[in-house]
Amino acid sequence: MNHIIRNTTVLTMNDRNEILEHVDVLIKNGIIARIGPDIADTSEGANTIDGSGKLVMPGLINGHCHVPMTLLRNYADDMDLQTWLFDHIFPVEDRLNGDDVYWGSLLGIMEMLSTGTTCFADMYDHMDAIASAVELSGIRAQLSRGQTSNDAGPDFSEDRAMKESVDFVKKWNGAAEGRITAAMAPHAIYTCSPAYIQAVANNAEKLGVPIHVHLDETVREHEDCLRTHGKTPTAHLYDLGLFELKTIAAHCVCITEDDMRLLREKDVSVIHNPASNLKLASGIAPVPEALSAGLNVCIGTDGASSNNNLNMWEDMYLTSILHKGSTRDPRLITAGEVLKMATVNGAKALGMPRVGSIQEGNKADLIMVDLEKPHLKPLHNLCSALVYSAQGSDVSMTMVDGRILYQDGEFRTIDREKVYYHLEKVCKRLFG
């Protein structure tokens, strides 16, 4: 279906960061066809959407997530990363099956759609189930099967995770009318041997897909790597050749200035996860320094067990105020920079040049935000209002590829009650 949004405000996030007022947006065949005042309906009965009092802006891009971890939301809190992960999360994840992951994924996708996320990057297990949930829902995603092995190798041809990852890439890369892209994902340096990381990279290169990895998330990871390999985690992965492939690196809490130069050299995108890193007391990533070093910095929520939600607006807010407070410099990371990190930069990181901004010819991955909320009045500065005042609940519509997936509290592609019914059954089995 084609759509025309009438009399709205548009935050383009284009190179000039234009804000257009009292314009129409024509969407044809999933593409933003025209933006301008009083557009004539030449599409033979396009669905008309009243945009008055609303803002049209690019959909948010969640750069790092483990969407089925909605199943573990509020399950294991108030503990450090190593205790949380190895003593509580991994044991439950070992009991998950594909059906569990499917329903947990749909729950997470519902949360993202209702708060304006149109694309996410995910690393997990049972990836066929996540891909099926993405396909059904209509959202866009880069998906990767998380891989772990501390075996010395060199032959990993019979490794289960490696085989599943390769098979997943072959089956799903470019699926769902191009909305699903695939990557390969060595989990982290502390769960993967050097030989295994190189084997993952070799397969990714053969398949022509990028890399998604956790990098330098904690002081413990950083110091253990220095002790074991005599170099930082970034230098370790650099020397292993992983960054020869297009890479998104989640967290980067403890990266150094030298690390930033290596990441910039290889055009590695950094995914900042402020809520998760704060909750697990992992630390504060040097985002202002990374931006100054020319790195492409994006924003992610991480999983709903360490955040504990998938609401990008909260992480956008934290991204701005956290670094101002920790450095006592209120000029750091402006609202406009935060919005770019959550849209344009995310699209660049995931290799999606036609999403992330509202421009003619781009894919119609967009959201509408209700500006008629008390907490958004008076609207002195639009970008400031979005970062410092807006809430995820202000999103009134979410569209991907020109298809409305969520509008005014209604999910167009997902049966809310069915998801809740199966969620209850899953949780009873997992947690008794």
C-alpha cells in the first residue's frame, strides 16, 4: 500500500540536518517518493495519514541487542557481568529451545516497534527462530549466530556453532525481501580462542558478510587480555585480522587512544550501550574521545536482561547526559549528535545506505512522534526535545519498507495476546 502523510514536520537527518515544516511525505512501493508542500495524490488512492501535530523522522537503529533476552528481563539483577553472565544467564540460555526464542523475539520486536526502532543488530542462538520472528513482524535486522569456543583448532569444520552460523548466513542473508542481512559473531575474546576467531573471520570473508563482536566490555576483560596476550583486546583482534572485515564492536568501555587509532584505521563502528554498562557496573565508554578520533559511534540497548528494556530513547538520553556529567563538560555530545548516532551512524555501521534519513529515494523506514504531549511543550528546540524530553511512548506510528507495523497502540503484524499466552508458557517451563 502507498501512503501520503499530510501537513507534518520532518526531521530529515540529511547532511544539512534540515527540519521541514508543513510538508507532505509521499511513500510509494516502500520508498520515500516525494517530500514537499501540498503533494498531489498521483498514486491512485494512497492511504492518507494526518501528520498535523506529529513529527516524521527516521526510525531508530538499535546497534547491539540480544532480543530473546526479554525472557530473562528482571531475572538476574544487581550483580557484576561475570557473575550475571556465567552463574545466571548462561545456565538458563542452555535450556532455551527454538520456540522459546521465537516468542521472546516477538515480544522484544513488539517493544522496539512501539518505541520507534525500525532496525536492530542481534547476536544470539537459535537464529532461525529470530529470523522467522523478524520475517513475520516486518522489522529490519542484521542477525548473527553468536559463536564461542576456546579450542585450539586449527580445524573447526565440525564445530556446531560454526556450522550453524555458516548455514544461517546461506539461508537468511538477503531474506524477507532484503530486510534480513546476516553477519558472523565471535562472541568475545574471553569466550573464543585466537584460532577460533580467525576461523570465524575466514568463513565470514568467504561468505561476504560482516562481523559483530563484543569488545573490551570490562576492566577484567581488558586486564586479562594484557596478561594473557600482552596487548589490549582491540590490538588482539586487530592482529588476528578480524577487523579486515566490516565490523561492529559492542561496548568498547575500556578502549585506549591507541585502540581508537586502530579502530579508525579499519573503520570499525563502536556501539555504545550506556544503560547496560552502567547497570552491570562495567564502566563508561570513552565516547567523546571516540567521536573526536573520527570513529563511527552508534547506540544499542544490549539485551533486556541487562538494560532492562529495548527502548532506544532511554539510551539516547543517557548517551548525552552521562558524558556531560562524568567529564563535567555540558558541551559534550549534543542532542543533534545523539540523534545521528541513533539513525545515520547506525545505518552506516550496518551497511544500509538507504535507511537512517528521510530523503527522496530512501527506503520508507520511518516513525511518527506525537509532539502534542505536555512534556514536549513548548517546543523551543526540536532536537533537544527529542533527546532530553521525549519518551518511547510518544511514538504513534512505525513503518518499515513503507509498511505500517505499529500505529496508535495497535500492532499490525503481531498478535499481542498470542505472544503473551506463549510467553507465560515459556516462563513457567524455564522458571517453574
